[in-house]
Amino acid sequence: MRFLLDDEHREFARSLDAMLTAADTPGVVRAWARGDHAPGRVLWSRLAEAGVFALAVPERHEGLGPLPVELTVAFTELGRHAVPGPLVETVAAAALLDSLDRAGALGAQGADPTATAWLSRIASGKAVVSLCAPAAGSPYALDARAADAVLVVTGDTVLLAEGAGPVQPSADPARRLARPLGGAVLARGPAVVAAAEHATGVAALTTAAQCLGLGRALLARTVAHAKQRTQFGVPVGSFQAVKHRLADTLIALEFAQPLLYSAALALARETAARVPAEGGARRADGSPSAAHEIAAAKTAAGEAAYGAARTALQLHGAVGYTAELDLSLWIRKARPLRDAWGTPAACRARVLAR
């Protein structure tokens, strides 16, 4: 089966690409890594004006969604331009709050009745929200100190963190991780477990989309370098070994793309029906569930992006190691994104689960 974007999707991607190209994202990334969030918040507002965050928020809360396919298109472009910040976590938090709202868990006894107000703030870009779900593999929240709110899922409880611990070192300096501290209860009960599984699925899908965009950017930059860099009087891109390495990278990205779109469509179907497959492996008709397809897409896209980073580093030679080169901003994101919201091992285990 072929998964192709329609004209509206392609135009949306082109508009985001043009906006981000003009936004000097390398400068934004470097400022974010230093702890200067002002340029990033300006870019965040522009993304909100383009409707990116509203895609994760339902219309009843002033959003446009939830629209998993459109989110995938948007996050591919965000990955292509290495945009920093808790982008994935914010849309995943929106998915969590929406699911809890639909289940009536946010209005339950002991829950915070104002929790749904975060949804409209997310849609408008007025709120930057991070999400921590230790069950998904990490006890840390991304950019907890830059976020307006940090949601923490522990078992059948959702907490609004009161603070965050020290920032932890990361392979990507722009990924500022910290352990959330304390918190007030937003929701509690069985609905939290299902809502958290849906939110982590959205997080894995959008992270996979970022990986695909990141890998394509790395490949494009490496191909351009291979055409310009000469050795023995000819471009290094004319050497067979270089061609093969670039071709392998392209093939991995091309194989990941249909898996990503298929996962987005599966999630869109399940979101519309509000009936996720039991256990996340197969639907009643025997076809893969959204969770199953997202895991496959995350594995393929994450490994393809990491492979693209290794190729870029090798074919750029010593210059590829320099922090002054913008390429390093993309290279250093590849491995953290590959492992975020589902390591390759965890995702493969889910794909193989029956």
C-alpha cells in the first residue's frame, strides 16, 4: 500500500518549512541550550499561529483536532529544522488531558476542575507543557524549567509538578532534562491508565516524525557536502563507497516514511472510534493496532535518523565534530530522539507482542 500526502498536507508542510527556514532555528537552538528561552518562545508563538498545537486539541477546547496525520506532517518539519523545546510533550499532554476529559476523570472527586483550561492554552500557544511518564522509560521531564506546567503520570494518578530538580546532562544540549518534584493531583483512577497509554502513543508517533525530518535534513546536508568536497580532483560523492553509504541512508528513511504514515492513519482511526485495541497489539479484525504500528514506525524512523547522523559525521570528516558547524545541532539530536518515548528495543518488543 502507498501512503501519500494530499495537496493540502503538502502545502501545510511547505508553509511550515518556509517559516522555519526564515526563523534561524540554529540560533534558537543555541540560545535554548544556554537557557535563554526567549527566541524559542517567539518561535513557539509562530507555530501556534500556524495551528500546530491546535492539531492536538479538540474543537470543544478551541483546537482543530485531534488530527494525528496532520500532527505527523507538522512534526516532520519540526524535526527537519531541529526546533527545540517540549513540542512532543506538549501535544502528548493535550492528548492526555483530552482523554481524561472525555472519560470524565478531570471532573471526578479529588481532581482539579481547572485542568481542562490547559487545553485551550496549549492550542493557542500560551502554554508550554512538559510530560513525564516514568512507565514509558524515563523519570525525567524535558524542559521542566522552561514549561508553564509539568504533568507527571504515576500509575493511575496524574500530578501537576510543583518544581524540578537539577538539569541533567544530555547528548543534545538543547534537551534539558530534570526530575519533576512533588505535585497536586489532577486526576486519579482507572481512566488515567488508558489516557496515559494514548498520550505515550501520540508522543512516540510525533517523536518518530521528528526523527524522519531530522534524518532527511542530515541526508540533504551530507549530499550537498559530498558534491562540493573534492579529493584527488573529483567530488567525494563520486566515490562508490560514499554513494553506497548515502543510498543506504536514503533507503532507511524511505522505508520509515510509509510506516510513519500508516501509524498516523491507524491512530486517527482509533481516535475517531475511541476504541483502542485491547493490549495494544491487534484489533478485533486481526490487523495491527495503532500502538503496534506506532512502535514499528518509531523503530524504523529512529534507527534511520541515527544512521543518517552516523553517515553525516563520517562523510563530513573532522569538520563534522565541530560544535561551531550547524550540522552538529542535528547530529546531537539523533540518538536522544531515537531513544525518547520508546527505545528501539522496547518498540521491537511491542511489535513482536501478540
